[in-house]
Amino acid sequence: MQEVRNQDTNLLRVVGFLLLLWLVLSLASYFLVVAPHGQRFDLFPRWVGARAVLRGETPYSDEITWQIQEGMFGRRLEPGEDQQRFAYSATITWALLPFWLLPFPWAAGLWCGLQLLLLLVLPIWVASILGWQMRATSLILLLIFSIVIFRYPINAYLIGQFIPFCLACLVAGWWGIVRGHWIAASLALVLAMVRPEVVMIPLLAMLAVAWENGDRRIVFAWLTGMLSLWFLTRAWMGPWESDYIRGILAYQAYSSPIWPPGLLKQTWLALLIVIVVVAWSAWMWRESRSLDSAERLGWLISVAALTSLILLPQTGNYTLILALVPVWVILWASRRRYAYWIPVLAVLASPWIFLFADGIPSTLEHLLIPVFLAILLALQWRLRRRITTSDGFAGLPATGD
């Protein structure tokens, strides 16, 4: 009984500390980021569109688009510019309702503070799921490379992007599945759907693992949650699905999404990459079945994230933030063997090469970064299996580095 009380006390202390840290980071974000930039944040189109939904209006109309443009830029944009339409599912209104009820500066400050908090906490959270007790120096190095040197996470924070939040929801779902907290897991996976095109493959992999593990409540709860959001939105504002599809098509027309294999300009080579990645994903699914749930999900989420980044069209380099999960899993798998960290840290530093190097198209980062990480992940998996086979036990010890 006393042990349970101590655990509850420790949990309350952690939650209280995180809430206080969120408040501090939000205040700092408001004064340093939000106030100087006004409403030029990726959050603003969602904020305007969601508030339109709350009024019972469609967020996909030209009037709402003009309101977004005038709020962000002080003018209506020309047809060739990024129109900043509300090109998202209207169900986001209920998933993130508290942010839409606040004045935009407050919402943006809290949102940016939340993104920074999540980026700071996520490596520690993943390490705890895997039982990885990092030294302070390793943790500091990991945070610096993951948040700053990799550059996409800090850029996402500065513009109020959604990918860090989606990544956190995937990690929360991973934790919930492993710890048996099915309500938390299903809720996290519902919230991850604020960017379904980004998280769908990892999310489906996680639901499939939960189903295989016999915890089908998570799958049914997730389906119930998604259907409830859809029904609530339809009951609130009437049919909206056709407007949403038209908005997606319009967004595709001016956003110029990049299909990473297509960057090679050779159809046969692009097709070969697709075949290899699909075959590798299927092989990893089969080979990982003997692992415990925590480790298996780590490998499979990593494979699914890299598969998404390689095979699906990408509308911006910020989606490469998903690659942080395989980065952390690779570093965990190579703990105490720091020579294996060098190529991973080099990949994390590579965005600066794509940004400044002459003669290298910056768009190649969409293909080369996830491909190199997939190779490193496969090499670590092979090394893990070799150690497992030679030592005759089921897995590596989840101890300090």
C-alpha cells in the first residue's frame, strides 16, 4: 500500500513539474516567438477554420481562406502562392478544442510551448519505455542533436507545426500499449490523427500489434473515437466530407508534394526502392514477432515511420521529424558502443549540408535521410540478431549506456 502511495506521489510530482515547465516555455514562446511574428504560424489556419466549425460554418470556403490570408499576411494571396487554406479534417475542432477557444496569441504561445516541451521529453520517454538508463552526457548530446542540429524540430517549433505533437501521440500510444493502459493508448492514437497522412502507417502498425497481442480494446476504442469525432462534426455542421476532399485536392495543386523515389528521375529505380522498402517492412514484421512488446513496437514504429517518409508524398521537410523514432531506437540498440553513434549523428547533422551545399538539390533530403536511417536500422537489427544468436537469449539487456 505504501509503495502504491509513493508511486502516486511521484507521478503527481512529475505531472506538476511538467505543467509548470509547459507554462514557463509557453510564456517564453509568447514573448520570444509569437509576439514578434503576429499570426504567421501553421496553427493559425487551423484556429480560424476550427472556430468557423464552432459557428456551424464550413471551414473550406473561400471566405475562410481569405480570412486566414488577411490574418497572416494582411492581404489576399495571388493564385500562384501557398494559399494557406484550411486543408484538414474538420474533426480537428474537437481533438484540440481548448486551443480554439482561446485568443490566438494565447493559443499560439501555449501550442509552441507544448511543442518544445514534447521535444525535450520525448527522448527521455522513449528511453524509459525501452529501459534505457542514459548518462547525463548522453542525454544532453541526444537532445542537442535531436532538437537543434537536426533543425527540423526547432523549425517546427518556431512556426507552430503539428508534427512534434503527432510524434508525441505515437510515443504515448506505444507507452500505453506496453504498460496496458488501453484508454490512454487509444486516446493518444485518436489525437495523432490531426495529421493522418503523416502518422497513418505507424499508427496502423501499432493497432495491428495491439490486435496480435490480444488487446483488441485499443483497436475498438480507436475506431469508436474516430467515428464519434466524425459523427459529432456531421451533426454540428452538416455534410462536410466533399468540401474536405476538394480542399485536399486544391492543397495538392499549390503545395507541390514531393514523392521521394521520384527524385531519382528513373522509373525503374523508383520502383525498385518501393519493392525493397515494402519487402523490408514485411520481413521486419515477421522477424520481430519473438520480441517483447516494448522492443518490438520500437522497431516496428521505426520501420513504419521510415516507410512513410520514403514511400508517401511529402509536402515539407518538417515531416522528417518522424525519423527521430528510428534515430533513438538505433542509438538505444547500439548503447555502450559509441562508434555506432557516429553515422547516426552524422545523419542528424546532414540537413545543414542540404541547406547550404552547392550542387546538391535540397529536395534530396526527403529521400536520402530516411534511406540512410533505414540502412543503419537494418544493420543494427542484424547486429542485434547476431548477438542474440551467439549469446542464446531473447534480447539485449535494457540497462545503462
